[in-house]
Amino acid sequence: METVVLVLCWLGVLQSLLLGLYFLSNARDNNSNLFLGITLILIGIRATKSTLFIFGAEVSEFVFNLGFAAHAAIGPVLLFYIQSLKKGKVRGKGSFLHFLPSIIIVALSLQLTLDNFWYKGGYGALLYYTLFYIGLYCFQFYQGCKQGDLKISGSVSWITVFLGTVSLFQLAYFSNYILSITPYTAAPVFYSIALYWITFLVLKNKAEINREPKTKYQNLRISDEMMEDFKQRILDLMDTRRPYLDTNFSLQKLSELTRIPQHQLSHTFSAAFNQNFTNFINAYRIQESKKILRDPEKEYLSIAGIAYECGFNSLSSFNVSFKKNIGVTPSVFKKEVSKNTQIKA
């Protein structure tokens, strides 16, 4: 039985590394594949550490710490993977902070040992840290699916299976060390078996997963200086003339006002603002509507009246856009404002 477990563990490690390299080789400009590849390689490293530990192989503290560093990085990389699927999502400059624990572990890899750190609270902290990221990336995936914000390559089901497998792989360590429910071998053995199903789903969705993202403006050449000039012209116009209040405001009208060709405007919204013209304009309209909803002097306006005053051409489009941006409908927002005002009074 021990031999079977050993073979399963090493097959899982090999399969994870090979599948990771497969995604990396098909990454090109596809960040989703890049993060998937990195995740699989990190899991391969973590599973290697577990396999060596299970079968009592003599390894250095550095190798053990490398496995723990990989464990700490799996959650953040999966979070970045989910964010790479979100339309218009851009990571901030502080994104590297997600990997600070992994960086510290690697930096101190020659000092940290099982006896002086990991068995004195370090391993437990790592597992709770992992639990936090499982909740975070699962929530973002659920939210993205619910709101239709994810750019999915292939079937949603295979990504769900993948996330579920990786989450259970990490939870198996938690249930072993913190809850004392499962044996230590549960994590690598479960992952090794589930990975074959993941591989099957990857091959099934191969054409979609490896499809190169189409670059709508790939032949358009705009310098960084020109792009910044276009961006500033648009922002200045929004602040000074507030053209978004016109229900018939369009990309053509914006082109006329800014003297920027429409195709270059479209590219500017995509590259500089990471969103399309409609979402950009609606964001301004939503901010305007929030001001009106908070203004007691305009309490006489109906929700439909506010919608038209802010530039929306229908009540339904206002409700949909408002809820998407704020999280509640305009009516609920107005009631909350009114309730808070009464409390303060």
C-alpha cells in the first residue's frame, strides 16, 4: 500500500509540473494561462515537499521552506488568476504585498526549521493564512460568475473543478494539522487523483483555453504622450462641461468635442481607462445621481426623474447600472440616506 501511495504522489507531482509548463508555454499575452501555470508549478513544489516528508527522505531545511513558501503563494496567485478573468480589472502597485510571506520564508530559509519555527506556531499561521485566501478567491469567482464579469476561456465547469481541487488540496493540510481529521497523505494523494480529471477537462477545452486574445486595436499606434493627452482632454471635458448629462451623448459627440477620431477614442478608453465608453460615462452619471439622491432640496424628484436628469435614457438602464456600481438599487440607496439623515437629526 505504501508503494501505491508513493507512486501516486510522485505521479501527481510530475503531472502538476507538466501541466503547469503546458499553460506557461501557451501564456503569450494571456495572463490567465500564466497564473494557472504558476499555480500548478507551486502545487507541484508543495506536493514534492509533502512526498519527501511522508517517506522520510533526508532533505535540507531549504527544500522544506521552499515547499512552505510555495504553499503561501498558491492563494495569492489564484486570486490574481480570478482577477485576470475580470473585465477591466487592473492590479495595483501594492500587489507584491500578497507574496510578502512567501518572500520572507525564502529569505529566511536557512534559519527557519521545523523545531524552532514551524512547530511553534508558524505552520498553523500558514494554514490560517491559506484559509483566508481560499475564501477570498472563491468569493471573487462566485461574485464574477454571478455578475457576468468574467472572461472565461472554455467551460466554467472546468475552472470550478480546478478551484475546488486546489482548495480541497490546501484544506486537507488544515484538517490534518489543525483539526486532526485527515491523514497527512490525504492532500497529495487526493490531488494526484483529481489532477487527471483536471487534465482531461483541460484537453477537452484546449481550443478555447489556448485561443489568443484578439487585440481590437493591434494595428493602431498611439504614443504614450498622445495617449496621455487624449486621456486628459476627456477628463477635462467631463469636469468642465459635464456632457454625460445629455441622454443622447455618444462617442461621436465626444469625438466632435475633443477633436479625437472615434477609433482613437475607443482605443483610449480600452487602454487608458480599462473600460468601454458606455461604462465610463455611466460611472459619471452614477456619481451625479448619488449627489441628487443625497440632496434634500431635490427630494421631490422621482427615481425616473433622477435617471433622466443624470443622462440615462431609461429607468431600467439606470437601475441596472446603479446596482452594478453601488451594489444596491437607487430606491434602496435613497431610503438608506433618508434613514441616516433622520438618525442624525
